[in-house]
Amino acid sequence: MATGKVARRTVVSDVAALLDSPEIAALIAELDALRWTGRKGFGARALVGACLTKSLFGLPTWTMTAALIAEHPGLQAALGETPSVWAMYRFARKLRENRPALNACLDACAAALRAEYGDDLGKDVAIDASDLPAFGNGHSRVSEGGPERERFSDPDASWGHRSAVGTRGAGGFFGFKLQLACCTWTGLPLAWRVESARHHESKFVAPLLDAVQARGYCPETCAMDKGYDAVRVYAECEERGVEPIIPLKGAKKNQPALPLGIGGRLFPRIPRHTDEWKTLYSRRRAVESAFADLKTHYGLTPLRVRCLERVALHADLTLLARLGLALSRAREIPLAA
């Protein structure tokens, strides 16, 4: 008897759909073409599928990913093989050595998303940074009152500052930062980069906007918090035809209305007292939601890899799963419907 209920989608069906998508299929074909010598081993489809499985299930390590696939018949059918944990580690190294192939796949996903969502995708963006605590000890001494540490397990990580979130107070942390630009309409990541925690996030506004425009998006406004309130940031945005939406540091809540601006930090072209500015700034929460989604549902944290190159690859694979899943959903349910 019909119940009117629709079967719930599973992560296994998502993995299979992503592996069959044109963008990821092209990545698999290119990686297979690189295997011109040596032992045959596991196919690129199974190993790319393992990367997607790791992110979609929110697993922190390759060991847990291999164990899940080994005991999950549905995943084995979707991947076609049961790769070992050592094969996954070797494949991660192969991806680091062939970053252009992964970057091309990410660019193809961006182009496909533009085709699905239209010109509104990336029209209004938000930029922020989030902490990625390192998988290593950053304290200068081996133990309290003990000798100074001579070697750090993660030489690329550094100490930085992070804001208060929930019950966690603001303070220092040891690790990296994910700099992210996302669309305020869809909440989809558009461009990103991983840097050591010691770098201030305002230094990466220009590179992120350049990366967004290089992927074919045409941002008109960019919302950022008070940490980006600097003359240089305003100039970098305006040079790229983007209107910065940034509150002034130390400004009182009920500041007097200013006349129509001519550009710059004090007199932006979209005045801060207008409803348009307030609406655009309120949408900045999209980037905060994007960070929460990536960390909670896609396994962006906790980090279980060391060094900037490995952390950057981990972020790229996580965001590939996020964008690929969004593209799969958009193709199933046309936005015009």
C-alpha cells in the first residue's frame, strides 16, 4: 500500500552519484592516465570515492575510512573495490603531487554551479577566516617548567588568535586558518585558501576576490566583520569593482547618518545607515554557517594531518565533496522548478 513517503537519501547513493558526475569522472580519468608504470593497485575511482566517503561521513582519518568501507557492502558496490588504508595514504601523496588535476576538477564544479544557479551565484559574497587547530603540540616547552622544545611535529603551524564562539572564549590557538569566500545567497564556498594561524585574515581579501573572479563569478559586494576594517581592504575591494560592506571599528550602534559616500573607508558608496547596507551585512552570517557546516558535517576538523601542504589538500577534498553534493542536488531538482 502506498504511504506517500519518500525514501531518505543515503551517503552511499551520494558517493555513487558524485563518482558518476562529469566533473569528478574527468578527474578520475586523468588520474588513471597517470598510472603508466608500476603495480596496478586500486583504481582511481575507488580511491576518489574513498576521499568523498571520508568527507561525507565526516571521518577524521584514512584508517576509519578504510574500516568503514571494508564492512559496508553498499560502499564497496559504489566504489567497485575495497582500497586499503595504505593505498589511501599513497593516493593522498599522488594528489599532492598532481594538484593541477584536482584544481581543474574544482574549477569545473564551479563552472557547472554557475550554469545551474545563474548569475546570482557569487553576486554578493562574504569573507571570513576560521581556526583549524593543528594535529600537534605548539607549546615552546616539552613540559611545564621543562626544557624548551627543539623540534615541532608540525613546523608549518603557528600561534594565532581566534574569536569567541558559543561557550569557548577568545584566545590563542596553534594551527592554521581557512580563509573562505562564500556566496551569501546560497552559502556555497567560492574560493578558499589555508594559511598558518599567525597571518591576519585581512591580508587575503585581495587573493580571495581574485580567485573568485578567476572562476567566473562577478561579485558586486563583499561583507566582512570589523576585523577587516582597514583602508587597504577598502582599496583592494574597490580596485576590483566590489563594494565593501564592513562596519567601522569602535563605532557606536546608533551612529549618525552620513551623506551618500564617494568611496573609501569613511564614506562607502553604500552608506552604513541605509537598509541596503544593513541587509547586505546581515547576510554575512552565510560564511559562518559555511564554516559550521564544513566542520560539523564534512569532517573539516579535527585535523589529523600535519604540514601546510597536507592540510590544504584535506581542505580541498572536503570542499570538493561539499560543492559536488550541491551540484548533484541542483541537477536533480532544477532551480527554475
